[in-house]
Amino acid sequence: LSVLLSLLVPAHTTRSPDCGGILTPYGLSYRKSGPCNSHAISREGRQQHLSVRRNQINSVKVAELSLSLIPDTGLRLSSNVDLSIAPTLSTTKVMRLSILVDLHVEMNPEGNLELVTSACKPTLEEMQSTEEMESQSSSSDVDEEINIDKICLEVSRLLLLPNEQLMSLTAQFPVTPSCQVQYLPLAAPVFSEQGITISLQTTFQVAGMAIPLPVSPVPFSMPEPASSSPSHLTLAFSEHFYTSLFFALEIAGAFNMTIPSPLTTATMAQKITQMGSLFQEDLPVMLQAVFRSSPRVVLEEGKGALKLFLTVHIGAGSPAFQRFLSVNVDMSAGLLLSIADTRMMISAAVIEDIELSLAASDVGPVPAALLEELFLPTIREEVPAQMNVVLSEGIFLPHMSSFTYTDINVTIHKDYVLVPCNLELRARTG
């Protein structure tokens, strides 16, 4: 497998998105209002990372925190923080620290998205004091009390957690023990009035090596979200995304199946007389299914279908498997999609269409009607059942650490799947 993959990898030159997401203004509002934000600012202040000179900060209260979109540019963070300062034992001042920060997102050399400041403007004014102060004593005294030149340096500390979460977006997630998935941004996000759009490319590794995925016949771009949608986030997955997933699982051998059959060589000999000369004793018949062509996913409005192209080898004997028939099987199953936490759950539903044809035979010609009589019920039942065991863990979706998805709606459209959902911040421990 490693040799095969090493030969295939150089052919993988196409870089195009196959999924992505749009963080809406509602989601941005939820993200900035999380409990970690004001707590982080308050903690930084209490630890005196606001560069206080000779004075003691008694308390830090975030009076206002807002984050707004600047189309085509980035974000603007506005924060008003009230500081209670005790210059002396008998004096207490309440100062209003206002910080205006412009942010944008870059791709660093490692291919990760990174939130950086492009402009920062702090201002400080006195709100009240326990002793009478002359009006002219504000500006220079304030600069002595808090070094506002260092404020912007400290603001960058507050970006550490968001940048950790952005880095977690490109983590590798397991699909099976030998197959991992990773979502890579192809460019910095696009900022618009609709939200923040990120286009991603799905990559898979099998046995630790990247595999070349089939080229998408249609370039994919994020569909415009409904302007009236109240969702925090809209995820979109192209038809090619699902075909790539099944291709990777096929390459990893996850869908190679051994299927028990209710038949034995003796019962089959009653239908196919040549069987008696091959097997003198009565042995259980087994089916081994492999893909002769990669699975394909087809998405239409309101429904999805999984197209499977198998060769089923029929034989007996253990441990030495003696094949006596090979049957080509083309089948189509309904595709069921849902989301639990941060995983998409995928399953093959009822078989909608199935065709069997003889591929090879050591027992002479076998009519198509007899093939269906002997093997169709077993294949119809066992193939989707065994594939669903492989798919039962689901596939991790692109997400940032500490966040999960709630209030999810999965809608299948022609060529893509749209997933409006809300964000939920999970409590951090430790």
C-alpha cells in the first residue's frame, strides 16, 4: 500500500476547495460574548499586565466589549474597561480604559490562519476619585499611572486563545485507525456583510501518507447564505467532499468485506451441478466483496445517493479460500446525513437499485436469474450493513477546539450539502 501511495502522490497537484463555512454576524456576536473573553481581560488586568506604574489595580470590570465586521478588511474590537486604582492608601480612582483594535486574519508560513492586529488605539480618562482633583491634572498624571504605550502589546496576549483555536481548525482527525482527515484553508478568509467565509480543502492520509483525491469535475464555491438566517454558522460540503471520503476509505481497505452466506456447497450443487466435482465435502459458502471502481456520491435536491461498484468473489474453504464464482454488482443506496456534536454521521440506507452480472465462473455459465436467487438477498442486506459499521463513528467536521455545533439543520441540495447551525462554547477545564 505504501509503494502504491508513493507512486500516486506526485499526481496530486490540484488545490481547490471542497467545503467551507461562513461565520455570520450572529456567530461573531456569540463568539465575542463568551465567558472567556471578559474573564481574560479581567484576569490580565488583575495580574497587572496593563503596565501599571507604582499603583495597585484593585478591580477590573469590562463595561463594554463589541466586535464588528469591516467588509473586505477584517474586524474591529472595541472595549471599555473600568479600572479601580489605589495610588495611595487613602485614594481610589476609577479610570475608563478604552481600546479600539483593528484585526485581520493572515495565513502564516505553516498554512494556519492567524489573527493579528493592524491598528490599536488606547485612550484613558478618569471617571471619579475619592479626593478632589484639579481639572488640569489629568493627562500627565494618567500617563504616569498607566503606561498606555504598552497597552497594545498586552492586547496581543488576548489573541493567544483565539489563535490556538484557529490552529486547531487544521488538526488531523481520525476516520479509521489507518485513515486521517485534515481540513486546510486555501487562503485567508473573506470578510463581507454576510460574515466571514473560509474555503477549505479536505485531505486524507492513509497509513501516514497523503493520497491523491479524484479531481472535482465542478469547481466549488461557498453558496450565499440566506440573509434572514439566524444561525451562527453555515457549513457547506460539496458532492466531491463525500466522494473523496469514500475514495479514501476504499484506498484504506475499510470497505473490503467478508460476507457469510446461508448457502453451502451442497445446497448450491442442487442448482449448479458442476459444484459437486469441485467440493467433495459440504462447506459453508462465503462472499468476499471488493470495489472494482471507486464509490460515488450523487446529490440531488432533497436527497443523496451512494453508488457502489463491486466485484463479489464467491467461494468456500477456510483458511484457504477457493473461489468458484465472481459476480459484478452495481448498486445504489440512499444516503442519510446528520450531525452529532462535531461529527457528520453518514449511513447507507435502503438499496434503491441493484444489478448482478456474472464476471467469472469455474462452474460453467450461471443464468442471471439464478445469481439473483442465490446471492441477491445476502448482498442487499450485508453490504450496506457492513459499510455502516465502518461509517458508524462519523467523520469529524472542521471545527475549533472548545466549540461544538447545536440547533443543526442538514439540507441536501444539488451538488452540495448545507448545514446551518449554532455554536456552543464548552467549559474549559484545568
